Amino acid sequence: MPEMAESLRPVLLGLHAFTGCDSTSAFRGKGEVIPIRILLKSEKFKKAFSLLGSSWKVNDSFLEVMELFVCGP
């Protein structure tokens, strides 16, 4: 179990920055429980959120995954 928690650390940090940090107001009042559930069901979301903030360059496929996370299918 500790290995799984360790591997999720960058994913959860990216999710927090995207949905719940003090400087992000777009998701105000939504909480993080539902986004965490959605995130944990998808490997592509886990990968995208683990990469969030690792580079200033953002490619189209990354943007598509993040848009899918926010807007749904």
C-alpha cells in the first residue's frame, strides 16, 4: 500500500493544483472527492496530472485529456 500512495503523490499534487489550490477559483465549492474518483479510474488522467507543472510547454494531446477531465465525454 505505501508504494501505491508514493506513486500517486505527483498525481494528487497535480490534481490539487488544478482543482483546489488557493489560486484556482474555477472549481470553487466543488470539492475534490468527485474529481479524485474520476482521476483514479483513468490511467490517462493519472499520467496527465502527474505531468502537470513539469514543463511550460503544453502539447495538444495533454490539453485534450485535461479538457476531457473537466468537461467529460
